[in-house]
Amino acid sequence: MSKQIITNNNPFHLKWNFPQRRTYKGYTTSNIYIPMRDGVNIAATICIPQNLSSEDKLPTLLYQTRYWRAAKLRIPFRWVLKETSIFSPTPTLFTNRGYVIVYTDVRGCGASFGSRPYPFSKEEVKDGSDIVDWIISQPWSDGNVVSNGISYTGITAELLAVNNHPAVKAIMPGHGLWDAYTDVAFPGGCFDLAFIQLWSFVGKNLDQNNSKPFRELIPMLWLLMKGVKAIDKDSEQKFLKEAMKEHVLNDYVYDLLCDKDFRDDSLPDGTMIHDISPFNFKKELEKLNLPILSWCSWQDSAYIDAHLNRFINLKNPHIAIIGAWNHGAGYSADTLNPDKVDTIPSPTERITTWINFFDTILYGEGIQGKTLFYYTMGEDKWKKTYVWPPEGTKRQRFYLSENNCLSNEKPDSEVGEDKYKVSFTASSGRLNRWWTLLGLPIDYSNREKADKKLLTYTSEPLREDLEITGNATITLYLSSTHNDGAVFAYLEEIDNNENIHYFTDGNLRLIHHKISSESPPYNIIGPFHSYKKKDASPLIPNEITEVKFGFRPTSALIPKGHRIKLAIAGADRDTFKQYPTEGRPTITIARNASNASYIEIPIMIRNNN
Amino acid sequence: MENLIDGLKDMLKNQISIETNDKELIINLNLRGERKNKDELGDETELRDMLKIFGGLKEEIQMNINIDEESQKFSIKFTNKEDMEKVHKILENLWERAADLLKKAFIGDFKAIKDLGDFTE
């Protein structure tokens, strides 16, 4: 019997079990340096609930960022707002519930000293432990530290646990990576040039106390923030200027990765990309059995892979949440229901859930086992499962067929192929699942126009509602005129009014097509491509090759009468590096009895079927 | 953040008063609320940027700006009444305009900030 419960599973309406604690009103803020083991000073902003007595001992929420822990606001905003008040939501929710918050700039960033060879370096991770040592030595600390964050800060929250510091009691990685190679730098082996370049550019400017790049990316931050907040004693910003000088030694991921291709390519100090990935610390993460609450979205880059891989691989007690919103949950993103704007919890609702989780761990009964709450797009329903993929699914094939159709019947003809001359102007836009890593909203409403440059296949109208929940795969028997290239495959639905709605995609650089027989570095769902140099297999021009890869996981309800559409591209101009860099390949996709290309979709068996 | 933006205009109105002295050709901005040190109050360049970016001041106006940490006051002295009135009008609408700009920027309205000019960094 399936353990799934189909209704009332909104994770933001859970009932938690912990004793009531004293609440507080207001908080005081201070900005100081915390010295690390090697003498590097880390800038910290500390928010302490007001009117603490000397007997009051409180837990601390640690938040380690590379994007300015607190801002020096521009006037007139600085005249009326605190340096922390622009955080969404403000620290008040946590401080009112009796948490001290410590925000830090990671080394090499913000007002902190030091430099960084790349993100999440060993020294940066160790700093987390030093900061916890400092926290628990403070008179207001009860000796407990928890950590949360979104994106970069979500990853620092997770990596804090790697130190196995006994004071750290729970972590909450939101929208964070698990495997730096596949989740952010090279999804499907394709270099996410746009994000890596922009992120490095923003980082470089932030590390030199310049907010100007926000003008073109996140204008609100440009209007609000003049720079990073210096520590309180540094009114002349002398320390801050000294720190900037040390940041000049920083390296940035674009410079480190722009000429790389493989998972086992080395960075200048010999580190490999996967060395900084949380999966590499599985043993350490599991050692203290720390409870985890993680959250992400179906449409957030390849972080949805990260999210599920974390859920599948770690044995820790774990609550995982998957919603329909952009990176960080600022905007709704149910692409099957794009007009629906309330798929996100309010910031208050969300933060209250986070605090309830921490209170349950610190003062209540804790959590047991692993539970995943997920939202089905197009259905507007939250569901719950204890395993991924959920129980009760079957896999159904749709074959690429003549006349650009998707059919449940395998072709019986010995001939049948479609030629596609790759369009290097094909694009999924700049409000796609990749650009949202910059916090942008998600908008795939351009699919009709975008698909005109793509090779597409469409099914007959569905006879029943179809819930696709899990990881679909695509198997193509293809040949190309070139030995390198890429395939981008989009899964969409067409409604009764001919509107096209995207719901997931997958992509693979073709030199990585070999399915590895080695054990993957962690348990994965779907075909395993190692992305290592030794497995690189350039195509032999004009020779048919089996190319198989996974779509990103999804949960989507396609109503009866709607059609499923597969759209295939060879490039995504506004996001990924072009493969090959020279020439314009023609790809031939076979769809015949001997070489039947198909997609395989996980269908949830529903009670009404 | 959205809630904060909604309340921002009132916060600015309540915590900053604008006084004019027609005789002396001076506008005073008096800051109330939590006391701010010199750095938090800001400097002359920031004030000019505020008038330009958030207030829409297009021309160069001769102003002598004095910032007094003790009284938490900005005094802006002008050379003629016309300039003073121009800046006074800008200041009267500035809190609303700044909050409005921020709101537009929050929802990603890049057009709203397109012609604002640039801050002096």
C-alpha cells in the first residue's frame, strides 16, 4: 500500500510539537569582527533580542553569506531602516521567538578579511566551526547553534555540519547545490556560461564594495544598498578598505572554469570541482545524524536534482519540501498554471515554519525518518512521500514517430528519421530555470515562438488526466555531422486553446553520452554519465549513437484532452556555452523499428484512472 | 520586503522633518528616531545623489551643505530663492518618490530606473 497521502499535505501548515517559550520584542544589532584560527577577521552582524537578562540563554541561528551580511543603505533609507532590515523577512521573526542571529561575511567577502581561492574552500568551511566556538562562548548563548540559508547561504548551512561541531543541532539548506559540477557549473555537461559569468562579475564587485552591478540585475538592491556594512568601530572604514585589499587575491569561478569541460578537471591548487560539493562530505554529514529541513522548487535550475539527491543519499532525519516557485521562493512558478500567483508561502508563513522546525529539534521531540512534501504543478496540490520516486508510479513510453508525433506504439517501419539543423539562436529566454539563480522570476510563456526553431513531437490528446511525477528519461538514436554538440529536450503540454506550457527539461553535451558502468559518486536516478575525461566519447560523424539522459524531476498534472509535446534543440543561446564552438551540426534522429527513439515518463497511478 | 516598502513612505515622513528659513535661504532636514553617527548620517555627496536619483534633480544647483551630528540635522544653504524653492519642492515629494521607485524596482521594473543617472560611488 502506498504511503502517500494525497490531501492536506501543505508543509507550511504542519502541526509541530514543542513547548512554548518566552517571546521577545525588538532586537539590538552590533557589528564586530570574530577572529579565526589563522588570524583572519570575519565580519559579523549580531541581532540579539532586546531586554535579555543575564540569566537568559538563547540558541543562535548562524547565517554565513558571500553577498554582504548587512548593507550600508543609501540615504534616505539609511535614516529609517536598520542594516539588517532589508533581509526578507527581517530578523524580527527569529529574535521575537528567542533566537540570536549571527550573520557573517565568509572570508574574502563583504567586510571580512582574507581571500578565497573558490567558493566553499576548506578554510571557509572551517571558519564555520570557529564562529560556532565564538558563539557558544558568549554570555547569551545556550550552547545551541542552528543554521539556515538560501542558495549560497543554504550551502554554507549544510557545510557547517561537515565540521561535526557538537553545538550545531540542525541545518536547513534551501535551494542549494549537492554536486557543484552537475547542479550549477555544468548541468548535463554543458557550461552554464551566463550564470557563472554573471555570478562571478557580481561577486567580484561585491568583494570590492561596489553595488553597481545590481543596477542591471536586481535594481531594488542597487537603489537600496550603497555597500557592505562596516563593523561598528570602523566609522572611517579603514578596516573595510584593508579588507578590500585582501580580496584582490580572490579567484572567481568564471576564470577558473571557462576553459574546463570535465568533472575531474583540476583547479589551480589541485582541487577538483566535486571536492567542494556537499556530496563529497556524505560521511561527515551523516556522522552526528543532524536533522535537516531542505527546500527547493521544481523549476530551480538543476538544484532540484541537488535537492532530491540530498534526500535520497543522506540517512539523516530529513524533511524535504519541493514547491512551485523561483530560486528562493520570491515568485510563484507553476508553469502549468502561470497565472496562479499564490503558490508560494508568505515570508512570515515560511519563516514561522523554519522556526517551528528548529524549536522542535531544540526543545521538542525532534523529527524521525525522511519525509518529502511536494507540490504537483497544474493540480495545485501538496503531497507527501517517504521515498523518491514516490511509490505507485509506472513508466510509460512515448515514441518519436512520423509527422512529428509522439506515439505509444513503437514504430514498425525499418525507415524513419528526422533531420534537424541546429539553430544556435534557439533560446529558452532569460527568465528560465537557469537565470532564476540570480533571483529572477520564471517565465516560459514564450514556448510557442521558441519551439519554431526546434524539432518537435506532439502526442494525441490524452484520454485521461496524466500525473507525471518522478524523473522522465529520453533515449535518442542520433547521428550528427559533428563530433561534439548538445541536446536540449523540453517537455511541454498543449492545452485546449493551443497554449504551450513547459514543465521540465533535460540536456546533455554529446561528448559525455557514454553511460558509465562505474558506480556513481552518490546514488542517482536515471542514466549515469561520469563527465570524466576518460569517458569522453566524441561522436563519430554520421554514425548512429544511442544517447540517453534524464529530464529534471517534476510533478505535473496534464489534464485529459491536453497533449504532450517534446521539443528538441541543440543550443540554448542565452544560457549555455555553444557546442561545438565552430560549425553548425545537422542532427539526424532515427525513429524506426531498429532505432526507436523515445521518452519514458513516470506516471502516477491515480485513483480516478 | 514588500511590507517594508509599503510602510517606507510613512517612516520617512514621520522620521524626517523639512524646515525652511526663507530669510536665510536654508532648508533643514531634521532626523528623529535612533541616533546616528556621522557615517550613518551621510555626507554631502550622498545628499546630492539622493536629490538627483530619488528626487529627479536634473541641474547643478549651488548648495552649501552642513551636517551636524549633534543635532542630527542637515542644513542646505542656497544662493537664491529660486534654487531653494526648487529643492524644497523636490524634498516634499522625495519620500514618496523614493518609496515608489523601490516598489517598482522590487517587481523588476527596469524601465523605472532606466534614466535615473548614477550614484557617485
